[in-house]
Amino acid sequence: MTTIALVTGANKGLGRETVRRLAALGWDVYLTARDEARGSAAAAELDVRFAPLDVTSDASVAAAADTVRRQAGRLDVLINNAGIGTPDIAVGDTRAADLRAVLDVNVLGPVRVTNAFLPLLRAAEHPRIVMVSSTLGSIDFTGRPHVRAAVPPQLGYPAAKAALNMITVQYARALDGIQVNAVEPGFTATDLTGHRGHQTVTEGTDVIIRLATIGPSGPTAGFFDRAGDVPW
């Protein structure tokens, strides 16, 4: 039976490469994006399905879930990849309003999507959820001297990814039979990093593909990068 997967925020970068690699495995993959023109063009190039999906919109997420329900009847793998960065604002100057967009996309987005697709995941024999996170959301990692020296303090993105990490663990605890894990792609050359990353998108998606393809005896409630476990 063909594995059915859905990737959010997948018209470019890590999301697009994840779709490409999963489709190369013979999977039936839904590429989703909030920009319908870019998303449908990317899906056509990769020869996969396209579903419009804006993770900040309840209606859009519900419509995408209904599309998958009608066309496939289940979802084996959900990859919550959509994410944004934050403006370069000093911590002391950051207002609550400055955090609204990053929290809506990076925290509430995965909750909206996961909740909407839960019935379809529960209809699968071996459902998995992969949350694309970051070590910038790891309190252990960001407290290390070399990170403190290299990464300026900021509120939005690290706080959002720390929240996503906790959400991952709580989903894993609560959703019996569904393996839920968080991943750190690494410093990858994408729009999010201003293409300054030293990794290619293929290298950045290695850990996403690994957790998407785990067997029933594989991990849940874990945080991983290409090398292995990542501290929370």
C-alpha cells in the first residue's frame, strides 16, 4: 500500500526538497503552500499532488484536510514544516505585537494542522508526525558558550521553537499509536537563513526523511538532528 504524506510550507526550501525525496520513494505526496501559484507550479514540477494550505487559517487547513479525506481517505505521514523567522529587533525593544506572526505560523500553525488531520492519521496503520524545529528552541543548546557568542539574543523564533518542542512531547504522550518527533535540520542554505547556511537542502532534509520513514518500533517524543539526539 502506497504511503500518503503531506508537507506544509513546501513550495521551496526544505519543504520542497522533502516532497521531492518522499516522492522519489514512491510515496503519494501532497505539497502544500499558502501561495497557490507557487505551490501548484512546484507540485507540477515534482509530479505530486497540490493542496492550498495556509497554516494561519482554520478554514484553509480544514479545506486541505477535506481534500485529502476525499482523495485518499487517510494520511500516513504529516510533516509540519511551514515556518517563518522574526524581524531583527533587540530583545528590549520587542513588543508583543512583534511576536504575533511567528507564533501564529510556528506554534499555532502546527497545532491547527495536526488537529485537523488527526482523523486521517488515525485512519492509517502506522501514522507519524514530524515537527520541523530548531536547536535555537533548545534551552540547553542556546545556553552553551559558543552559541551565546555566535547567536544574538532574540525573543520570537527561539521561543516559538521551544514551544513547538513542548507541543511535540505532549502530542507524543497523548496520541497513542502515533509517533511524534521534532527535528533540527541544521544550518541550511534557504530563504530563512538568507542562504548563508553551510548545508544543502538535501543535507538539511536528511533528518526529516529519517523520521518520516521510521518503522513502528522507531522513536517517539524525541528531538533529532543528522547526528542523532538533540537536547531539549
